[in-house]
Amino acid sequence: MTASLHLSVPHDSGNIDILSAETPSDIRLAIREDGAAKFYQWFYFRLTGAKDTRCRLTIENAAGASYVPGWSNYHVCASYDLDHWFRVETKYKDGQLIWEHEPQTQSVYYAYFAPYPIERYRSFVADVACSPLADQLPLGETVDGEPLDLLRIGTPGEGKPNLWVIARQHPGETMGSWWMEGFLPRLLDDSDAVAMALRDQAVTYVVPLVNIDGSRRGHLRTNAAGKDLNREWAEPSAEMSPEIFHIRHKMDELGCDFFLDVHGDEAIPNNFIAGAEGVPNWSQVQQQRLDQFKTSLAQLSPAFQTKEGYPVDAPGTANLKIAANAIAHRFDCLSMTLEMPFKDANVLPDPEVGWSPDRCADLGRSCLDAIWAVFPKLKQR
Ligand SMILES: [Zn+2]
């Protein structure tokens, strides 16, 4: 490394190994595996001392990443101020992820997607909890002993539907947190008619960040014990997956009439919903609720679409370890996974920023309208 060139890994959410940085024209890197599991794809680091210098960065182990199709047509996220994130043209070639960039300032940050540091999360939750319209409920601790946050918006009452919205079971999918920054403040807006009605007629429970440990540790997919939390819903363990153990226990106690689990997808360049069509108790009513939500969201947000997505599970073949399937099975309610892209939304692309924090927040606000559109159907059996 030259005297002025320096690479560093943020303690909060950072991930990269520096293989060599002798010269700006050949910086060689490798992504670290999740601590106790083999997954990797999330990266986030800082390069200092390269102002106005053409740099070439290569992630050597890209071919072994968890979702290799994620690299095709993918462009790295970069920021000078940790506020505005833009894309840098990137190539996936011979198993390596390569980009060239001439930073305009001395420090530049590169990441798989705009990071969402735990400090920002704590501050966001504290802000929400200060609203007279929100309550913060105890929900136990993570493997690392971090407090989990459960927020309640609306007053519990006889016959009111209980809506559950969670994000970031997978820590590398930071778009879930940016989505929350649109969804939650809108739900707390005291002059927004849809928010007022939902607060009056329903109780919404929100877990804004499920996998706090994995997020802080810079993991792609797992918690501190190496567990993929979205495969723990059949039999969550108090020791290995306490995050899900506590959420599921609370859902059993309070009930659930609507469930939305917010994620990001590495490969598919669009926003989409995955339903729970493969659960044994799938019914016409379940199908109608799902169709209504998807159609409404597509009308409300041109960034959302219904053509691309995961293949639908054949009847009775759903993996009941996955949250949306487990909840549809357990509570016979509308239960879905929302996937946002790491790349861009091809139906409404923005090459400058790709799919971005602001666009996640915008979709979060639109989802409130889609919930309202399907609301009359939620308690139908
Ligand atoms: Zn995910």
C-alpha cells in the first residue's frame, strides 16, 4: 500500500478483506464469509487517499458468492458523504467483480447496497418511540444480547385486525431498513387519511430490524449463531435463533391477520411479492387477498410489478420454515414476502442511483395504501 492509500472496514456493518493495495490501479479484495456460516456477498468498506486518482478495484472471490446471478448487470454503490449513494459501472468477468473509479474526494465508501448502520437504526427507533402514536414493547434479546425492538401503532381493541410488518431477517438486505423509513413515518403521520384510518381500525406491530447482530457484523444472511433466520420459523430456538423465537411467541400471544416480511433479492432486477400459495391450507380467499394486494400495489407504485418473481410453489409443497409460509399456515391470513432489487427496478430504472434508499422509502409509503386497499378482506375466512 502506498503511504497515502488506505482501505478500512467500518466496525458497524463493514465487510471486506484487503488482499493487496500496493497501487491504486490494482486494488485486490475478497468478501468475508458470515462469521459462523458459508454465505457471503455483502461488502462495505472505505478507500482513503485516492482523490482524483483512477482506481481499479477487483473482488477476487465473487464467483464463490452466495448468489452469483446477482453480479450480472450489477453496479457497485458508492458514496462520499454516506448520505447520497450513486452507482459506479461494474463488470463481472472471469469470476471477479471489477470496477474503475476516480474518487472526487479523499474518502469514498463502496458497498453492495447503501448500508444502514445500527446507530442510524437506534436513532430511527428512538424517534418513532417518542411519537405519542407509537408504543415500544419488550421483545427479548438477540444472540449477542442486543435488545430487539417491537413497535405498536394503534390501540388494541375487540375485533381489530393485527397487522405485522418485519424487515431485515437477512442482514445484507439493507433495503428493508430504507423501506421502513418510508413506511413507519407515514403510518405515524397525523394528517394522512390512510394512516389515520389504519391507526383507528387496526393495530400494527412492526419489527424494523430482526437480525441486528448479523447487520452489525456485516453478514449477508445469518445471525451471530450462523442461522438463516428465514429458515427458522418451523422450530425457532431460544439459543440459536432467539430473534424468531421471540417474534413468533408474541404473534401467538397477540394474533396475526396480515404479515409482510421485507427483503431484497440479489438476482431479479425488479420489485415483487412472493406469496404463500404452497401452504396446505391455501384457499380461494387467501388467493383473492394476495391478488388484491399485488394488483393494488402495482397500481399505486409504478416501481412495483407482478410479472417477474419467484416460481409459485405447487399446492402443498411450501417450505414451512420460511416466515411468510409459516404465518399463512399458522394464522390463515394474508402473508407475503416483499422483495426489492439490489440492482435496479427494470420497470422504472434510474441508472444514476439504481434501486436506492429514497426509492425504498417511497415504496414503503405506497405499501400503506396497498394494505388499506386489501383491508376489508383481511378478516374474511
Ligand atoms: Zn432475504
